[in-house]
Amino acid sequence: MLKRSFFGMAKPRFEYESIDSPLSPEKIPLPRKATIYFKRPYDRRDTLLLKIGDAVKTGQKLLIYEDSDVYAISPVTGTVAGIAPFIGDFGESYTALTIDVSETDTFDEEFGGSFEEPNFETALNYLKTLPGNPPLSDFADPDIHLNTVVVTALDKDLLTLTNQHMAAANVDLLTRGVSMLKRITGVHKVVVAIPQKLIRRAGAIGGASGVELRPIGTDYPSALPAFILKEVLGQVIPAGKTNLDMGVSLFGAEALTNLTQAFEEKQIPVTKRLTVIRKDLSKVLVEARIGTPVKEIFTALNVTLQDMDRLVIGGPMTGNAVYSDEHPVTPDMDVLMVQDSKDVSLVSDYPCINCGDCNRVCPADIAVNMLVRFCEAREYEAAADEYDLHSCIECGLCTFVCPAKIPIFQYIRLAKHELARSAMEVELAGPETEEAEEGELAAKEPIETAEAEEAKEETAQTSEE
Ligand code: SF4
Ligand code: SF4
């Protein structure tokens, strides 16, 4: 994975692994309990539409609050065993629904009976939480104007083979999926970004549907959005903007495969493929029902978890540690990693030693050693205005190389989250509050300036004396 240069001052190189044929996934048995999350904070029980003991079927669309259209798809057949709050990254609140799983599946038929031909409305109503997380809501957002879809057959993080496998194993489905996606979204430019090794195998996609196949490099971080747009479309995303601002939607190969399969088979797929990275860094691709507690995956793979081992969801460079092995498989979980407690590299509160490694490795050419100081001090606006916070493409390379073990990437993510949260609060409060805030600031400024002037005068007098 890591190719460190003989000459210490050169950038270390990290490479994605690439495959030229499908893998053979391990099938994880049905769990006894499955948990799914609704993207809605837990609310008072009297507004709930589901209650303990309710029966649910596989593929059934579940709404949980009377006043919300947020839905999830039941990945199993069984009965509701619990409804509880769940707090995710950055304190985000969800509602968690746990289901006691029956041994055999009974498939719900509502989705299959709801359409004649594939169409976008049905996709939006039933398929937003498919394994692979298709970004369907972006196509329905009136503030987003999409003109291109890039289907990516390379996973964002290192050591992850989920989307490559899905592209290699489902060339025919992807071929039909590209045509279907064009039809239902009305976006006519669809490009498939694929590693060189897979191009020959995937040639049928290009040949049959007229879609363009474009090779994608295997140097990390080629599969992050900023690099995909640059390498595949020749577009540079300005700082603070996203692929959506450029009119480009990024669809994983797994998401498109499942979307196509759902419409063709009139049944909602509920099985997630994910790469599991074991303690010795060996990898295995597994197929598990959405909602399966990750500890059941480790049991099936004979991986023993010990105290202080670390579970990471989302890959070695950009993933997040989770505190419980009860954490369920979610639609966007492409990779699950376990690190042995003795290999866990702990963060520290040592100060920066100004070695410059983070600056050298940063693909966005940010003065990371300065940026992290401002993020650590919670000076988020200065970090954004003066030290390029919004140019960061979130690759995690700086944290990986930092000899002082400063969690740079985590500080950066927190800073971006806090700035986005404040901007959202101002927006929700409406224009009156914005004006009031501006007014308050304007009213404060002369006082602050007067105070500052006073302070300056005092300092000047003191020096004269
Ligand atoms: S995560 Fe670090 S190395 Fe990567 S772009 Fe951001 S600042 Fe640069
Ligand atoms: S890599 Fe770590 S120690 Fe070195 S300059 Fe960057 S923040 Fe400081």
C-alpha cells in the first residue's frame, strides 16, 4: 500500500489495490437481530407509527413518524423489538429500530406493484436507502442542477474492494443500469470511471450502451471526488464547492447495480457487500444483510475481538472508530476494519514539531501545519479565511504521516462541520436574524474599535512614561 521514497523529503505514495476479476464473497448468516437507522432524531413515543411487536416484511418501506416522510427499508422479516435514539458522528441524532429476525424471508410486494416502467419517482419513494447509498435525493433538489453522472468503480479508501468487485461481477447489470439511469434522471452524460485493470472486462458497458469508460489512476486519493472530477472530467472543483456544485453526481457501482436489480426484479435488494480488513491486514469481501451487527461478521470470519481492539468504519485513511461491536451494517458501509490493540496508533497531545511532513504529503497544497493550529484553537473562521480549510479534500494523508500523532484530519472535519452548522443555523433563523446579527455586529464594531483605540492609547502612554 505504502511506497515510501528512499529520499526522505519526497512524498510517500499510496496505491489502491486493483482487481481484474470478481472476488468470491463470504455469505454472512442472517442475524438474530437487525438494526436500521432513520435519519430523524428520536421523538416522543406518541408520534411513532411503529410499535414493539409490529410485524415487518423484507423489503417493506417503513415510515416511523407521523409528521415525516423519512423512510427506511426493512432488510429482514420479523417483529419490531425496540425503538431508541442513536447518536452518530458529530452528535447527529437518529432513530434506531431493532427487529427480531425470523428465519425465513417473506418479501413485501408494495414496491413491485407500484410501477410499470422504471421511473424516478418510484426510485425516490423506495430506493434511497439501497445498499451502496444511491444519491437520488440530489436529483430531486431544486437547488442542484446535475448534468453529468460519474459511476465510480473504485472505492474511496485504501484496501477497499467493494465497488471494484461490484463492477467486475455485474457488467451486464451495469450496462443496462447506465441506460436506465439516463432515462429516469434525464441526465444524458454518464461516464464510468474504472481502474485500468478492469477496463477490458468492463468493455461491454461501453460497447453496448455507448457510455464512455474512463480509466482512473490507482494512486491514492484518485477516487476522492476532487480527483475524479479532475482526472475523469478535467474539471477543477473550487475551494468550498463540491461535485454537486459542478453539476456532477457520483454514483458507486454498487448503488447502480442495486438500483437496476430493484427495477428488473421488482424487489428491493437488502444485502450489502463490504470489504472486511482483518487485524493482519488481509481482506475478505462479505455479503451481509443490512442491519447485521458487525460482531456477527467477525464471528463468521473467526476473528476474535479483544478489549481495546479498534473497529473502524470507512477505511484506514478516512474512517471513523466506532465504540460498539453491536454497530449494524448500514447502506453506506463499504469497509469495516479491525485493528489489534497493539497496532492502534493513539493520538497524542504532543505539540507540532514543525517537521513539514503534512505539508509535503497534502495533495491540495495546504499549509497544513498552520491550518491545524487554528483548528485546534477552534478559530474556525480564520482557518477557513486564511489557511484554506475549504480546500481540504479530506484524504487523511496528513494524519497518517504526522510523527506527533496529531489527529489533523479529525480537527479539520470538526472545523468544517462547525462552520456548516453555524451557517445552517443562520439560514434557518431567516433573513431577519441575519440582518439583526449584522446590525448587532455593526453596532458592536465602533465600541470594540473605541476600546481597542483606548487600549492602544494606554499602551502608548505607558511606553512614553
Ligand atoms: S486531509 Fe490533510 S493532507 Fe488531505 S487534503 Fe486535507 S489537509 Fe491535505
Ligand atoms: S506532520 Fe505533524 S508534527 Fe509535522 S508539521 Fe505537520 S502537524 Fe506538525
